[in-house]
Amino acid sequence: MTNTIRYSLFSLAVVFSFSFMGLVIADDSESECPTTGKYTGELRNAMDATITENPSVANLPNIEDASGKKENAKIFLVLVATKLKSTGFNATAEVLNGNDNPSTGDIIALWKEGDAKMERYDAIQGDPQKTIGSASQTIFAGLIPLNCTTDGGGKGCKCESNVQPIDAGSTFTERTIPGIPEGYMGLDQLLVFFLNWSKYILGIAVF
């Protein structure tokens, strides 16, 4: 085999491997929780309407009890959920947090019929110097299963995006490292993949 062909095969191995590495890394970054949901504006509108229609609630102090529960915030978010329902949404203040625990009173979730998941929002700031109305916010906190509610028994209610892992078939081996989603290639597997393909193509180049 001529040196030209050997060099071409070697270059192909390098380009292919690094291109694949870029694809995997790019896909992994897209899997992170997005900063906003589709319904952020609708949630803000419902909050503003609730503040206007219920000034006595909106002016309650943004405090919590000794156990960390925020009863005033919960009262407000229940009203916000009711307002959202009146505009065609499904909504609940009885949503689980990222640790699958019941809300202390400062998160809400909403979705529409046909949605596979609901959007969870961190809806109340932690500043005790503010009123409930002025502490209201719309910080997106993930797409979560519809059963991630107090009575729904949901699990795995951590922050997720709607980006699916790329389907690489048998190229990927099952992840066994905690914290890495199944379907993604970790750096250890990526290195093995790179070396195996490089040896294969370089073997052709040598012979």
C-alpha cells in the first residue's frame, strides 16, 4: 500500500473520531435543563392577574415557618393555578421538587392537554423582606413527568429537557457511572471508541 493511501486512511481516522467526539459533546450539552419553558409568559400573566384581583394575598409577607414551609406563598400559587385553569391550562401547586419531595410552597407546574410533561417553575423568591406579590417570579425548573405531584407518586422529578439522546445503536454501551443518563457516551467510553476505530483504520493503513 502506498504512503499516500496510508496517510489518507490515517487522516480519515483522526477526522472521523474527533467529529464523532464533537457530536457527542454537543448532544450532551443540549440535554441540560433549558432556562425557560414555553409557558413562561402565560404564567407571568396569571400571576399579575392574581396580584391585581387578590391584593390582600399579594401583600402577605413572604415568610416561612420553622419547618421551612411557605404557607403564604402556597396560598398565592393555589390562586395562580386556579387562574391558569380558567385560561385553558392544567396547573398545580402540589408539585414535587427535584428530589421527589413535596413542595414547601414556592413552586408550581403547568401544562396543556396533550403535553407529555409539565413545566415546573420556581415561582417565589426567598427574600423574606418582600411581599408575596413582589417576590413572585417565573424561573423555569424543568420538564417533569405529569405524575410528579403530591398525590401522583412520581419519581425522577429532577430537571429535564425535551432533547432526546442520539440513537447510536450498538455503538454505545450501557452507562454504569452514577449521574450519567443512559444513552450518552462518557469520556471513558469515548476514549475506547476512539482507540478501537483508530487501531482498525491504522491497521488497514499499515498493511
